[in-house]
Amino acid sequence: LLVDNPSQVGSVSVTVKVLDVNDNAPEFARFYEAFVCENTKAGQLIQTVSAIDRDDPQEGQHFYYSLAPEAANNPNFTLRDNQGN
């Protein structure tokens, strides 16, 4: 038994470093600025946006978009996910 034989007992310090897996938050792929003209038709596409996450492979992550809660019931704006980030 190790308890009976102190020469068989050893110790070592172990350091564990936990790394942040997602240290880069998702962000828009570029700066977007949209303009809406007064003669814009209902259902007309105004802006397409895309996002990137520098931690993941280019096609490895799917981003989901939604309107802010205060805009979700506004009939003047809709959002469609084109499944392409």
C-alpha cells in the first residue's frame, strides 16, 4: 500500500487553463446603411445583411435573424431569413 510506504508517494502541481471557445462574437460582414424611398412598394427588398463569426469556419455556423420585440408587430417591416447567413 502507498500509505505504508512514503517513498512510493509523489505529488505534482497541475495547471488547467480554460480558453474561451468563442472569443469573437458574431458581427455583420460589413457596415450596412439602408435608405427607404417614399415610393417604395410593399414587399420590396430594402436591405440584405450577412454576418460572420471569426471563430467558426466560413460555412460552419448559421445565424438566425429576428426583429426586435418592439418592431415585431409593426406591419411596415418584415424580415426573411434566406438561409445563407
